[in-house]
Amino acid sequence: MNSWIVPTLLLVMISAGWHWRLDLRHQLLGERAPVPRAALFEESMGLQFRFGTIPDSQNQALERLKSLDTIRQKRLQDGGFQADVSDAVTRELTAWKKQWANDEERQTRQAGQNFTEVDMESHLRELMLDQAWIERQIAADTRITEAELSNTYQAHHAQFKIPPSYRVAHLFLSHYSSNQKDRSHEIRALHRRLIQGEPWEALVETYSEDARTQKHRGDLGWMTHKRTPTEFITAVQQLKPREISSPLRSSLGWHLISVTYHRPERLPTLQEVCPELATTLIQQKRQIAIEKLLDRHPGCAFENDGRH
């Protein structure tokens, strides 16, 4: 599912054993049961598993549980709401069963937790109904127009710039071999042979120790300065197309680098960024719409990523 509700609850329920369950009687009567400590602990652990160590995780977990309870109560009070979630329940139940190696292991775990497959299916059905109810409530508020896309693109076009990119190949030797502790002389000898005109493809296929690229002319694909080691991208940026670098030593080993193509920095068109931009705008509208659904101030962040 693409919402925060189902994956978050499934994570908590599966990893922590489902010691806590919502009391339907309290919901139907409009009463609020206190949040059990076990539920609070499980939700807090789920948040930390999802986002890593975050400050004040118990308070965040409490707010999330209250939000989930608010959604459930609003749905139950909506007498005109109906939805067929059978297919979604079947898919989620199948995914849940795959958490175990076999049926025997799953049944043993369930017996120890006093929790049956029927219980799981029932809880999944309630979750799917919550999800369907939310989507119906916020559908009108999450639509985006071409004008919104265009205006956002114009206002923030600098953020969409694609940095310079390079199609890179390398000939690679590890730091050490079984009989050579220092391989600098080997990489220098290969460099001399390339400079003297021996074919790049032949030397890479014969000597490169990168098994993934050895049969593909050493091709590493397209690279930018992002997520590329500084010493490596610095050497790449100094090369002209088809030029061979001097031997470069990295944390992995020795490299001879060749840049086959270079694309300068450019600004993509609106059509190119439209899918990503539309997704971002929809998520922003979803956040605001869910806040309104929970009777909160629209400026508050509902989906918290753990950073304050």
C-alpha cells in the first residue's frame, strides 16, 4: 500500500507479536480506552525500526496510535461507508504468511501468542477498510492540475538541475594478490601498454579483476559527483573522452579510468520531471488532507521522518 497506515501497522504487528488489539466495544460506544503500555512499546519500536534512532520516540508513537484510533472511530461512525476490500485482504494475508518458513512454524508462533489466522484476517480487514475510507475522504483534496505542476516547476526549477554526468569504464586490480603485496608496478605496466596503443578492451578482459565489468569493456555506467568517492570522481572530471587516467589507488584497489561519454549539467524539461513532481505534490496534499481529517492544524507534519 502507498499510505503510512498499512505498512506501519503490519510492521509493528508482525515484529512485536500483536500483544495489543483495539477494543471494538470502546469504539462503537464512542469511549476511549487508555493506550496499553505494550501497544506503546511496540509502536515505538516500530518507528525506530523504520526510521532509526529518533528523539522522543514514545511520544511520537503515542501520537501515531491516537491518530490510528481517531481514523478507526471516524470510519465506524460513517454509517454510509461501504467498501469491498477482499482482494486487498487476501494479498496482505498472503504476504503475512510469507514471514515464516512454513505453516508449522507460523502456527507454533501463533499458538504461543494466542493469536490465530482468523484474528489476523479480521485485523487486516479493519486496516484495509480504514485505508479505503481515508482514500475516499481525501480523494478530492489530492488532485493536482497542470497549472500546479507548471507553477511549481517554474518556482523551483533550479532544484531539478541534473549535474554533469560521465559514462565511466575502468581496469581494476585489487590491492594485493596471493603472491604480490605491492601491485603498483603491475598497474603502471598496464598503463604504459595502454599509452603505447594496446587495445583497452583486450587488456580489460585479460587483466581486470572486476568480474562484473570485465566482459563489458570495464563499463561502470553513468556517474555524477553524488554517491561517488571523491578521489574517483575527481579523476573522472579531469579526463577528456577516451583519455586514460594515470593509476589511481582507492580504498578498493588500483584503477585505470576511461571516460567514454560526458553530459554537461542541464535543466530537464517539465515533461521529464513531471512524474516525480506529481508524486511530491500529491504526498504534500495527502499530508494536509489527513491533518484536516484528524481535525488538526494543516501545518502540522503528520508523517514524521524522525527529524526535527
